[in-house]
Amino acid sequence: MYRLRLVPDKTKIKFMNGRIAGLVVSAILSIASATLFFYPGLNYGIDFKGGILIEARTPGPADFGALRSAIGSLGFGDAQLQQFGSPQDVLIRLERQPGGDEAQQRVASAIRAKLTQGFPGTELRRVEVVGATVSEELFTNGMIAMGLALVAMLIYIAFRFQWPFGVGAVSTLVLDVTKLIGVFVVTQMQFNLTSIAAILTIMGYSINDKVVVYDRVRENLRKYKSMPLRELIDQSINETLNRTINTSLTVFLATLPLSIFARGTLQEFAILVLIGIVIGTSSSIFIAAPILLFLGEKRLRRGAPEPRGKFAEERMP
């Protein structure tokens, strides 16, 4: 029975020949992303900056010009209006206003009254006011969640394999996350709780992809005891390449419609997942594997004889 394969079964691509280029490009992108984090910085959403969020549904297709003019006449600064879902659904965001939480509540009430009076039949489905204290706590908790996820993954990989595997996987994840931060800065997508959820999702997918490659490396270490580690890693990547590409493409195609047809935070979530799939898949081959080669050349071969000439395949019984 014919099966469609995007990658042939027995490829012999020398991935480790490009290990230096892969690491250098990754380092440059990560350093650039870290620099962009400090300037111009992230576009923090209401979750982390504080402010007012109103979700409204108008009787007919929303007139964004009229809505923006009506809210602007209140003198609370520029309001960000965004369509999401149907043409009747509008998401209204305002930055935190001067004063404490009571001042934010008064602003929200004024906007609510303006919408109901100026646009009869408008349904206010959600009104949220995020204070400065709450936004700081949310940001701190989000960063802690990402840090704990990295530590947990390091412990899991080191326990399941060996510590060089854990260091290689988590180091690669850190590089992946910094690149995603760069994407946020360049695109100026809002960085909020949904962004944290997207990053954690990408981290989970990325570590799973690296486990697949590392698991094959571990199997081949037992199977080919005299094969040079560089060739063994190349062979392991080639053996898992079909699975890696097919899995990544499946998730990519499943997420693509959301990035096109969804609106609001759901669309941004989908776009981030798409970018994360590309970054995570490529880093498993060009970053995680070379790091393992550099860390494990001596440690993974401890006690094994040095290969001489053409290596001999030593298969376990």
C-alpha cells in the first residue's frame, strides 16, 4: 500500500556539518531579541500594564469610526478597538487612567453609559478593570510559571536520559523563548496572559520534539558503541526526520485556519503557535543536537573504546 512520505525513509543528511552555522545564527537572533526586549520593549497588554477592557456586541455590523469618536469624546485618551468573532463583536481597550482603582471604575462606567446611550441595543458582554497591583502580580506569576516549566523539564530530561541531554534541551528552549520575545517586539503583538499560555504551549511541543530525537540518540548509543558521536547524532536525526516533519506539519496545518479566520487573542495565540512550531522543529535539529554533541562527546562515551578507522557496528543482542 502506497504511503505519502514528505521525507524518504533512509536519508543521509550530514546535519552536524552545519552545527556551527546553526548555533551562530541562533545566538545572533537570541541576542538581538534580548536587546529588543530592553529597547523598544514589549507591547504589554492590559493584563500586565493595567487598564480597562470592554467586550461589546452591537445590533449590526460595528461602526468603528463612530465608536472610536464617541469614546474619544470622553477625553480618556486613544482607545484601541478590535473586531473579533463576528462583525458585531468589538473589543475596546484603554490604558490605565490617572488615579487609583476607583478612578478606573468611573471611567469604565462612563464608557458603558456612552455605548448604551449612543448605540441603542448594544450589549456589554464583559467589562474588566485591571489595577496596577493585580497586573504586577499577573506578570510575576507568569514569569514564575515559565521558569518553573524550564526547571521541571530540565529535571525530567536529566532523570530520563543523562544530564547532558537535560542541559541541551533546556538551553535550546531558552533560545527558543528569546526568539519568541523578539517576535513580540518586532510585530508589537500585545504581551499578555494569552501570550504566556502560547509560550508554555510551544515549550511543551518543542521539548516533546527534542525528546523524540534524544530518545533515538540514546538507543543508538547502545546499539553502535564504536560509532563516532557526530555520525551517530546525524543518523539519529535522519531516522526521526520523517516523524518530526509529519508531526510538525500536522500541528501547523491544524492551527493555520485559526490564524487566518479567528480574531483577537485567539488569532494571536494561533500565530504564535505557528511561529513556535517552526522555531521548535528547526532548533531540535540545528541547536539541540549540536549542543548535545559538544556536551556529550566525552561524557556519553565514558568508558567506551576510541574508534579507529572505519567504525564497526556493534549491535546489542
